[in-house]
Amino acid sequence: MQPVVVSSPFLAEHRLLFDDGADFFDDPVALQGAWRDASIRDTYDRVDAADLVAVVMVHSVHADSDPSGTTSFRLVADVESVLLGNEPNGALSLLSGPDDPGYATIRDNGPRLLNNRFVVYLKWYTDEAGDVGSHWHMSPGSREVLVEAERAVGRTLARRGRP
């Protein structure tokens, strides 16, 4: 395992790609028309910008409330394999709060997340205090999603001049 590496700044354009949420399309290629094109394009764009692409198993979903009653969710996921980037030390802790674009998908789908395999696309960032955090997106760990993610990783590595 290697240390977390923040490869580049987290830009406004990254926010919709790394929305701190999930989709549940087991076979994005089976989607029709614009939905299919957008799904595939998003996968390639996520991989191009990601610091980590990994297959994970979500083993817990926690609802955390602050004193004002605002609820955020924390998913804890074990990394099963890394497709791109450095394997993190220990489990991933993935946060999603009410201001995150993907919050509703986490809030409304706890049972679909727990004890299931996903491909996670993650981008590290450094906040104003110098602490490292992450923004992420998850897709089901189906064979079809994994094949598309591996294709995107291959293209990204070729662009970066790596085998």
C-alpha cells in the first residue's frame, strides 16, 4: 500500500463526476440513446480525472447527525482490487452530505448499498486546512460495468504513457 496522492486540483467540472453518490445501472451499454452515451462518457471522464478506481465491497452504511439534525451518510468499503491508482491504507470511508449532488442516491438506497460490490471512482483533494478528503462516485460491480471501467482505465493509462 502506498500513501494517498492528490494528483491535481479538484475543479468545479469534477463535482458532477464525483458527486458522492451512486448509480445502479448494472449494464450501462444496454441503456438507449443519450442515456447510454452519457453513461459511457461519464465513465471515461471519471477514470481520466480519478486518483483511484477500485472494486470495493460496502460493509457498512452509517447515518451521522450533527447538532442541528442534518444527516450525512458514511459508507465504509473494503478495497478488493485496484484498477487505477494506489491502494489506500485500510478501508475507504466515503462521505455524502446534504449539499452533495449524489446525496439522495445514498439516502434512498441504503439496503442496495450494504454488502454489495461496486466500482468506485475517487478523486482526492486537499482542503483549506491542508487535510486530504475525497469525492467519489460508485457504480455496481457487475461484469458489464467492470468491463467498461477496465476499458476506460486502459485508455487513460495509454494516454498517460503507461502500460
